[in-house]
Amino acid sequence: MDKNKKTILVVEDDSMISSMYKTKFEADGFNVLTAEDGAFGLELAKKEKPDIIMLDIILPQLDGFSVLEEVKKDKATKKIPVIMLTNLGTNEDKIKGQKMGAVDYLVKASLTPGQVSAKIKQVLKIK
């Protein structure tokens, strides 16, 4: 992995969506780690300490809110920005995610990978 590049951890159980984002983020110059369930995503977050985490909510083993809670509880990972990326577009979920420390809450269906990548660059302050 290129240490000069920012690393994104994508926690997404749909492999098609996951690989689509991986392809886009790599094309945009990021290192990309992927996890297909919440438990593995949390493990990777603690081990690799990525620069940012893209987190789905509906996940096997551990849902996105549980992963977010654990990431924010751990001293080693609590400063990592987390963007919730989901198809659950309800206001309650949005508010819950933000209260729990997510920097943003994106609805998959309404954004292209390019728009998501632009959001990530905004959060990481990359020109």
C-alpha cells in the first residue's frame, strides 16, 4: 500500500457496490480496504487506522451503527471520520448517525461514486 496516499475503508456487504466504489476511489488516488461485514470492518479499522471510513448500516454480524459506536469509543480510532453510506434515507437514521459521530450521511441511491469521492475529498481536505 502506498503510504503517501490516503486510505479509505469501505464497509459494505454488497460486493457489486463495494467493488464499484473501490474502482472509483483507486482511480481517484486512494488506497482502498474493503470489508463485507461489520465485525471485519471494525477489526480492519482498528488494525489499519484508515484516514476515513465509508460505512453501510445494514451489515451482517454487526450493523453500521454498532461499528460506528465502537470506532468512536476506541481512543485509537475515534478521530477517524466516518461517512454513513446507506439506502436508509430516514431522518431518524440521519440524526442517529450524526449524534453518534458520523461526519456525513449519504444515501447511495441519490449519489454517483464520483459525488461520493468528492465528499470524501472535502472531508479529508484534499484539493
